[in-house]
Amino acid sequence: MKLRHITDAFREQDWFTVVVETLIVVLGVFLGLQVNNWNNARALDSTEREYLFHLKDEIAEATTFLEYQETYANTVVASGQRALAFLEGDTPCMEDCASLLADFFLASQVWGTGINMSVYDEMTRMGLPRDIATRKAIQQYYGYIDGWDIVNLAPPAYRETVRGYFSPDASDAMWQKCHLLVGGDLEILGKGCTDDLEKLDPAGMLERIRTAPGLAEQLRFWIGQNKFALKHYPQALPVTRAAEAAIDVDLGIKP
């Protein structure tokens, strides 16, 4: 209809009407685009907020994971040091042999589960978050934890060597009661298997382990790797808090 009015005005050389009608059409298009942009911006704001809430959950989950890993690595190191002291000695095991055998098992553990970064990856793909300070804090956090499993990229030689000296029954007892998998992701190490190991000649297995060539060197390497990880675990907490605080600011959540 507007186009017909403009055409008629041109024919009649009614330039005032041409200008007015043209301005009305342009203004209508402009306002339509602005409303569309406004609706898109509101939708993006809503999407971004939803993703930021999910991101907070992902960061909290990763932090819990790192806390478990720190406890896990401490257990591996402590068990490894007791096992190494036995290997470096020159006497057979005379007491608490089941507990010492469990130490050799616990020292061989590797936690290879990766950290979930799916929400972060999707937000990065979408160009979110848009706030520069929030984006920087989040990038620093994920840059810190990305590749966290460098210690566990491959099982150590010690793991395969020492487990070759466990009898099948001993291995079964240790996996059943000295290792617990929680929720399919979290691993907990303990010594609940010692009573069962007492019945399986732990002293005999330990004597064969003590004379295994090269095992002490392999264990020293693995203890060192886990000590490297333990050096860096505590540094994750400040980075985590900074990322969570930045997200709260972006969401308008007061501390």
C-alpha cells in the first residue's frame, strides 16, 4: 500500500508526500530491525546466563575432582615411599606384610579420568561469555586445568612390573577392597583388603618383589611424577575462586 502511495505521489509530483511516505517506510524497516535485534539480544542474554550457571557447576565439579586427585596422589606417594623403603632394605618382611603388599598395589595406581570441559568448549564455540573480564578469568582457569592428566598420560612401567608379582587372588582382593570407584568417576584408595591378603602368603610375594630387577628405579620415577602433581594441585584453588567470582559478577550474584 505504501509503495502505491509513493508511486502515485511521483506521478503527481507531490514531493512532500514522497518524502513523508519514504521516511515512514524507512522508519518502519529500521524499527523492525531494532526490535529484531533487541529480541535476539534478549535471547542471547538468556542463553548466556543459562550457560554461565552450567559453567559454574562444571567448574565446581572439576574442583571436587582435583581435590580427590590430590588425596589420591598423596596416597600413591605415601604408599610408594613405604614400598621403596622395603625395596632399598636388605631384609625380608617379618610383620604387617599384608599392609606392605597393599602399599605396592596402591603405589601403582593411575587416575586417568579426564576433566569435563564440555560446557566451556561449547561457550567458546558460541563466543561466550561476552564480558572480557569474565572471559579472561575463565580462560585462565581452563588453561590451567587443561592437560592436567600429564602425569597420567601413560601407566608407569612400575605398575605393570609390580602387578606381575601379585597372585590372582591377591589382585582380586586388592581390587575388591583396597580400591573403590564412586559414581563412575571418583576413585578412592584404602587398605580394606589387608585381612584377605593375610591369608595369601603376602611375605612370599613381597620377597619376590624385593628381588625384582629395576623395580626400585621404576618406583622412584613414579613417586617423583606424583610429587610433581602434588606441587601444582594447591595452585588450582585461587584460579578456581577467581573464575567463580567473575561468573558471579557477570550474573549479578552478590558474594
